[in-house]
Amino acid sequence: MTDINVVAAFNSIYDATNNAVLSFVMAKCGNTADIQDIVQETYVELYRVLEKRGADYIQNEKAFCLRIAKHKVHRHYSLVERLRMFVPPTLTDEDGEDLDYIEIESEFMTDVFAIDRIMVEEAKAFIRQKPQDVQKVFYLYYSLGNTIPEIAQLLDLGESNVKQKLYRTLKELRELLQ
């Protein structure tokens, strides 16, 4: 299979399955910080399969991608658990932020942009302090655009529970950022 055909097949499958894979990984991840890594690993594996076997090998694109994602989630968390025995915890600064994620601000940033950025960072930090299920609800609702019934089904929660987590946290966030 030529490279152009592989890329075209990959792009087609990615467009058709990305939301489903992202939602699945979101529902299964124990830590929201791992979601993008696992989704990326899923699609890297898909690309390798397309290169090796071609697009005709895949009968049901969605089922195939979800099976890869399931394998990647399982492998990620079994590997993480094994590595925790050997790797020391990450270094943090005085605010408890990981030193790996320090962002360098541009010196040419306007005051308005700086204030907006500070508010966004405060909101992100606030959401990161919430339990994983609240983080997942926010991610599914605001990043992926899932509805409350869809989120309830994905996370195996009641709709009222999803609404409570969403609206209570929004209220707390508004109070924080006033």
C-alpha cells in the first residue's frame, strides 16, 4: 500500500472514530492527564497496522480502534503500576506544580491577555484539584461536547449525579473567579 493511500485511510478512520475512542479512553482512564497519551498511542498503533496490512484488513473501523484503545488503557495502567515501585515521585515547586510543566510566558503579552490567561490557569488548577469523576464530566461536556445523558452512560452514573457534579463545580468556579 502506498504512503498516500495509508495516510488517506488513516485520516478517514481517524475522523470516523476519534470521538468514540476519546470518549472510551476518558471513561476508562484513572487520571485525566493520561487521556491524550493513550489516544495518541491508539492511533499510532492504527497507523502501523494500516502500513503493515492495509485498509482492507479492518472490517469494522470503530470496533477495531476501540479494541486497540482498550489494550492501550490496560497496558498503560499495568505499566504505570509496575514503574511506581522504581520511579521516585516527580519534583514539584513550592505551589505543588510539576516542574516539568512550567510554561514560559511571552514578555510581549498584553495586560488583558495576561489576565485572561491567569484566570484560565486558575480555572484549570481548580478543576485539577477535583476528583477524577468531576474532571471527566468537565472534559466530556466542555471538550468533547457530550450531552449529560451521554456522559451518564459513559461513566456509569445517574444523570442527576452528572448534573450535580457539573453545576456544583461550575458554581464553585464562578465564586472563585469573581
